[in-house]
Amino acid sequence: MSSTGAVTVPRLHPKARLQHDDVRGRDVLLYPEGLVALNATGVAILELCDGTRSLAEIVATLERLYATGGLERDVATFLEGLAAKGLVTYGP
Amino acid sequence: MDLKPLWLLAELTYKCPLQCPYCSNPLDFAGARFKRELSTEQWCRVFREAKALGVLQLGLSGGEPTLRPDLEELVRTAHGLGLYTSLITSAYRLTKERLAALKEAGLDHVQISVQGADAELSDEIAGTASYRDKIAAYHYTRELGFPLTVNAVLHRRNLHQVEGLIRLAESLGAERIELANTQFYGWALHNRDALMPTKAQLDAAWQVVLRERARLGTRLEIVWVLPDYHGQFPKPCMGGWGRAYMTVTPAGEVWPCHAAGRITTLTFENVRDRPLGWIWEHSDAFTRFRGDAWMPEPCRSCPRKAQDFGGCRCQAFLVAGDAGATDPVCSLSPHRHLIDEAIARVEAAEERPAELTYRAAPASRALAAKG
């Protein structure tokens, strides 16, 4: 968890844009020459990556929203996957 | 039918101040077929119909798309529809004010070509002094907060500069560099003997790419478009014919890829006459090679057919003379010897590469007249 510690703030890279794909009934993340299809949870996570919330705050918000616990690993893994594509960055 | 397009390449004009000898535009771009450009209204209708069909990614290309005075309006319409819009430009005489206006209109991403890693080679290959404008535009793009792709087409005269090209993109703060080995269609096929690299050149450049990818990680994405002549199997061209991609030409013809217009055995429809959805679903050009029922052997019984879709139809037409043949670059194709002979000619002529024909209107008209 070195790069995604609780105090780090994940941000959606400015090159990426959330977009509803009404023809296929899904949400997607669009970026130069590509796209990633998202499920509802993915969209909920990314909407919280606004550059003001820490990973811990994002997890806490989602756990309240879904009335569940233990989401930290799933959220961190999802964001790591996008970070590997350069679509999410981490800052202080 | 459940296939829906994701990508639309809008070739807004074939006018271009550059004269790159590997241009993917048709050899007869200056002819009557491409003269009557679509109006602003017609393009906006194409974008609306494309979005309704499922398109999410829009490329605004050419020729040189910034020559269209209505580019801002086209971008504004595309952005309003939710399309992720990329401008694919040479950046010749592109000002910061124009880029700012395009940003304000909702443009998402800018791709600027460069023909070499320094002014001397870049201007020589472009046939027009343009390197200085490109470097200025790269900086404007970054200052305005656009994501930036640097695009370089690679061939025997600039492959030795791959490291320089990557360092240039890195120093500009680009997100991506697309190192596109020349694909032999259009002007590139006409200039094939002069442009095709040697195997040794390709191997050396690939080693640089591997090393630089390891050094740069996610800081700079390095896209390497494979030189398919030197591969064993064909590329999965366009992700399969009529599966995800369409090109609209300046005069409104709709093609399954930006080279398909050369295939004389297909009939192409025009957005002036038909809705885009009808063309995607029913036109001869889109349905002829969709799926795998058209495939001959060795594709038909090949386990790779779901992976490479039989390769490229344009290459089959241009090299083997039959758009319905297996891509001749495939090692299993009965026409593979035609590719091997072209490679052997280049390897043998290593010291004396052939002359280049630059892409320009007079050359285009002369070639069209010759047929």
C-alpha cells in the first residue's frame, strides 16, 4: 500500500472523462484513443475522486453509502488498475 | 444486429500544407471524387447520427483539419453530444488563440504529428518547413491543459531517431507518443521501396522502445504500431471489418477504414444520400467482409481468425489483387511471397534507397491520370 496509503488523494487524470453510453446502457471512462467500461460501483468511486478526498475518506463514504464494511482493498485495487493506465494519479 | 461503432474518423478536408510521402489519404485526393466538401450542417448531422449509433470517440482529421474555418463549431457540436473529441493535426500555423478557442468549444485531446526529431529531417520529410510551428504548438497545447499525443510515422529515413522522438515527447510533457511504423497504403505504398526499413533498423528501434518504456513507466505511454510486413501473422485490422470503426471522407463517402476507398470492387455510400445508420448496417462496403462467412482458406479453418479477423482487406486488394483473400502478410497466405520479395528488394538495395514522391496535388492529378 505504499502508493495508496490512507492520506493519499486519488484524482482522475484530466485527460479522462466520465460519459454515459446511452446506446449500450452503461457508463464509460473515455481517454485519448480508448475507453474503459464501468459498473455502478466504479462510477461511484470515480465521482468521489475529485482531488479533495483521501482514499480513506472515499472508502468511508462508500461504506456508508452501501451500508457495508471492508471495501478498502476493492477500492484500492480498482484505482490501482486505472493508475496503471495513467488514468488516476495520487497526490498529497 | 448487435455490432455498433465506437469510433468515427472525420476527414474534414484533404487540403494539407504538408506533403508527407507516406500520407494515408487516397492517391487521387485532388480528384473530383473528393472535391465537394461537406458543409458544417452536414458534418453536424453526421456527428448526431454517429452518437445515436453508439460512437463515443471522434477523430477530427484530414488533410489538415484546422483549414476548416468551422472547426470550432464542429467541435462544439461534438462536445455537446458527449463525444470524446481528438484533433489530429500537423499544427502548421496553428496559433495559441485558435487552440484556446477549440479548448473553449470542448475539444478533449490534441494529437500533433512530427516527421523527425529535429528541424532538418522533420522539414525534409514533411516537404514543408513546419517543425518550428509544431514545437510552438506542443507548448501551447500543454499551457492550455490539453492532453497531448505526439505522433511520428516511422520509416527507413527516420527510424534511427526513435530515441530522439521519445525524448522530445518527454521534454514536452506529452501523455503519449505514437510511433507508427509505416503501413503500406495510399502514398506509402506508392513510395514503398523508399520507405520500407531494413530488418536491422526495426530491431534496433524496438530495443530503444523497450528500454525507454522501462525508464518512463506511466509518465509517457509509448505506442508502437507494428510493422506488419515483418510479422508472422496479420494485424487485427480495425478490430475487424465493420465492427467498431468508420471513416467519413471530406465529400461524405463512408468507409470501413481510411484506406478502404481504394478497393474498386466495393460500393461506397455517401452521407448526402443515406443516413449513417443505414450505411453501417446495410451498405455493401460495410457488410461484405463483416463476420467470417466471407473467409477463404487458410483463414476459414484457422483458430486465429477470431483474433486477427483475416487481417487487412485493403492490403489483400492492393498486394494480392483480391479484397477477399487472406492478408498477404500472413505466413500462411499463398501470396506471402509477394511481401517477402518486397522485403528482399529493400534489404538488397540498402545503400541506394529509391526516390520519394511527395504528396501534393500535381502529383496526385498525374497519378490519377495514369490510373
